[in-house]
Amino acid sequence: MKKIKHIAAQLLLCCFIFTGCDKYLDIEPKGKQLLKTTNDFDLWLNNNTLTVESENMYINYMTDNIDIVNITNPPTSLAELIYTWAPQFTTDVTAPTPLWGDHYKRISLFNTVLLGIDGAQGGTSSQRASIKAEALLGRANSYFYLVNEYAKPYDAATASTDLAVPFVTSDDVSQKAPPRSTTAEIYQHIIDDLNAAIPNLPPDNSNARFRGSKAAGYSVLARVYLYRREYTEAQRNAELALANTLATMIDYTTPATFPTTTNVVSHPDVIYGRGTNAAGIPITTEFKSTFATNDARRTVLYYNWASTVRGGTSFYAAAVTPAFQLTNTGTTVQEMRLIVAECAARANNLTTALANLNEVRRNRYTGTPVTSRDFSSTDQNVVLTEVLAERRRELPFHGLRWFDMRRFDMENRMPAVVRTNAQNTTIATLAPRSNRYTLQVPIQVLSFNPNMVQNP
């Protein structure tokens, strides 16, 4: 019960940070009317609401990496309902809308920039173009989350008819929400925004990694194509991100080189920084078993690794390595390496796949010489399987595992996920191809938009 209270407290904190829902967005942010100069809009992009993605905690609780042992039967709390893939997380139409409302609030703020920056006073045309590009990048990133939560996993054969989310370009929250666009339409908007942004994004964001850069644009495009399962384009954009960034991986095997700041979006491996507090999350015995004994992440990021009790080990860097107490849900060097490795493995280019996989492994596993940390195989399926396993270990609570489960389910790579309580009673089951892999539109949204079509 202590773990449940801890998780519920985290989720409650997220609700306090992102509260309310007026129609499809949130209330109009105070200070909007004060945006007059180019510098005003530039400072607007430093808003914590834009750079902190606390809602990704909700996504983490839906994955197969987490094990809440003392869950009640039936589930009742917000944490438990999310954990068991309940169709709705509340019956209260006045309650905040986790995920949906959070993303649209952020989109509204980016739209404020897009609608006003051209008429801003002062600055140069290139400065205004750069600010607009950052807003396009941020809006695209938010729609990336929405389409991977409220639309079916991308399928080229059905994307033109599968419903996704409304595409909102206004920052006027009093306007009625437009109808839900299709998955194909939302993805095209995302790709168009990113391609429009990249030419005008700064070449480097090392001084403020939560701000945009060309590498950041390419890295989000790499994610987008990965979840469209268009692996050639995903690899190409991941390689462009790596070629255009000054970010470097952190070597977990050498604590003396760890960052000294707890501000995760300032860490050297960040390409596009977005922070969240993924802490105190009990992991499953199955996930724990995937770590080798020489994997440095076990003691750098996890608390009480030696425990043999179910749920006794947790993802809790704050208790062991304070510099990593916050998690970057934005893009990193290691994520781009793993995207290149996966896409190359799928194309049977094992040389490129292994080179990128092992670049990550050399910064995560102990052993001398450094080449002893490498993985090697000439079997395409073996290499791909290992890359996907490494991706799971490297990005367990970064807001991506749920999206990975969705696309792997489309490839028949996901077994049923079963939730059991302390008495091993089954509380919920996520079957292959379950409708629960796609979230329902929140009832709060439907109460304001009764004609909006609901997901199954």
C-alpha cells in the first residue's frame, strides 16, 4: 500500500501541475496579452509547461515494466486505473484530463507563438523565423504523443480512415474543438511542421538543450518515422540528428564523469530536453531478469537491486545517483543510436546495427577491454532481438515503452500482459491486439463535444 500511495502522490502532483480542462484545451495562460516583442516570444518558449512533460508518468504506468504488487481488487485509484488499462480514468466530467489536456495545453502555448511571432516588435526576421521554427517543433512533438495515445498504432493500410485527434491551430480555448482528424492526417501535419521547422532551427542548443535545434528536429522526425514503422526514413533522420548534434553519451561505468547538475535537460547526452519525474517505480521480475550482471544501469538507476522480493526493486535514481533523479523524455544520443541499430538490423545491415548497438553498450556495461562489452552475431533475428531488448533496458520509463508495445503488438511481438495482486489473483489482462492499446477519448472532452466519435 505504501508503493500505491507513493505512485498516487506522483500522479496527483502531475494533476496539480497540469490542471483543468476548458473544452478541448485548458484555460488561457495569463500573460499572453503581454507578448509584444520578439524577445517576449523567445522567453515564452522557456515556460516550464513547455519543457516539463510530467504527464509521461501516466504512460509509464501502462507498460509491462511496472509491477504494483499491492493493487486493490477491483482497482479504484487513478494510479490503479491507469495501471490496469481502464477505458476511462475517471467518471467525473469536471476532473482534469491526464494526457489529452496536458498535450493540448502545450499545443495552445505553441500556437500562441505561431499566431503572433510574425507581428512581433523588434528583433530580426531570422530571429522570428527561428522562434517560429521552435514552436513548430514543439507542437509537432505534442501531436506525436497524442497520435500515439488516442489513435490506433500506425498502419499504412488503414491510417487514412483510422481516427486520431483534432488538429488545433488556434490558441482560443473558447472555440469548439474541430472533428477528429485521421491518423494519416495528423502524422502528415507533424511531418510538415518538422520539415518546415528544421531549416530555421539553430545549429546548436548546447546552452539550453530544452530549446530547439536542427538535431532536435531530426531526432523527433526519427521518432515519428519509427512509430510509422517506416524504418529507412527513421534511420536516415536519426543519423542526421547524430551528425548535427554536439551531445555525447554519458558513460555509466565511470561515476567520476557523471553530470553534477540534477537538471536533466542540461545533461550532455540530451538532444531535445523534456523533463519528468519518473521515480520510485517498482519493476517486474521479468524486466529485471533482462539485465546482465555487468550492466551498470542496475546500480546507477535502480534502488535495492539485490532484493529478491517481488516489486522490491524500483527505478529510483534519486536514492542512488542524485544527478539522474529526473528523467529526460526528450531525445538523446543513445536513443538515436538505438533507432539506427534497429532500422539497420531490420534491413539486415548487421555491421551498422552492431556498431551503433555496441556504442551504447560500451557506455553501459563494465568489463575490460572495452570490446568485451560488445554484442556479436551474424544472425539478423538475433541481432534485432538484442537491439529491441537493449532499447527496453535503456528507455524503460522515458514515455516510449508503451508506444513500443503498441508497434510491437502490430508485429506479433507482444505476449499478453497480466496484472496480478499480492495473492497472484489476476486483476487485468492486456491481450494481443487489444482495443486497450488505444486510449479512449476522455469523457470530459466528450461532455463538451458530444458529437466527437469515441474509440472502442
